[in-house]
Amino acid sequence: MYNYKLTYFNMRGRAELARYIFAYAGMKYEDIRVEWKDWPEIKQTIPFEKLPIMEVDGIIIPQSLAIARYLAKETGLAGATSLEEAQTDALVDCMNDFTIMIPWNEKNKEVKVKDSCTMTLIKSNGKRKQLGS
């Protein structure tokens, strides 16, 4: 059994998908939460100077989607065939596209939520239908 350490800021965000996979699969892992005051020092020590990272028995995997894909394969969630894996990857990439479009800098919470929900619902319905899911 591997020893997993997931490192991200003390908030939800790009590490959440990995946390969901760990929880769904009942896998144990160390959830390391970085505080903003510590970030400048930590940033210089990690690949690409970005979080999240996941350490697997001393080997660091950077990038949230690479982490999620690795965990999905390890837990059998990625698909039973190469075709199913590709379909799963397409859905993950689609959801990442939505994450990128969320107006994170919008100060008005109501506007942010409304815009995010409207955009996600409209775009996701069409994309899921195109994929046949």
C-alpha cells in the first residue's frame, strides 16, 4: 500500500477532486493544508511553484488533473478500457474548462454564483449530450 500526502491551501479548490476520490475509495492519506503566510517559502520548493501536489512514497506528482487521473486509475474509477478512460478524461477536462471560466475575482457573491451556475448548466448539458453521457 502506498503512502499518500496531498498538499494544498487550507481551502477547497483544485485539490478537491483528489479529496473526493480518496473519500469515495476509502483510501487513507495525509491532507496537508498550507496557510497563506507560509506559501512564499513553500512555493520555491515544489514543481511548477503551484499547488496541489501529491507525494506517493516520496515521489511528487504535481498538477491537479494529473493527480486525479492517477488516483482514478489506482481506484478503478478511470474506466475498464482505454475508450472508457478517454471518455472519463474528456469529462474531467470539460469540468476543468468550467472551473477556469468561473468569475473568481467577482466581489459580489450573488453575481458570482448566478453567473457560475448559469454558465455551467448551459454549457455542461450540451457537452454531456455530445459525449453521449
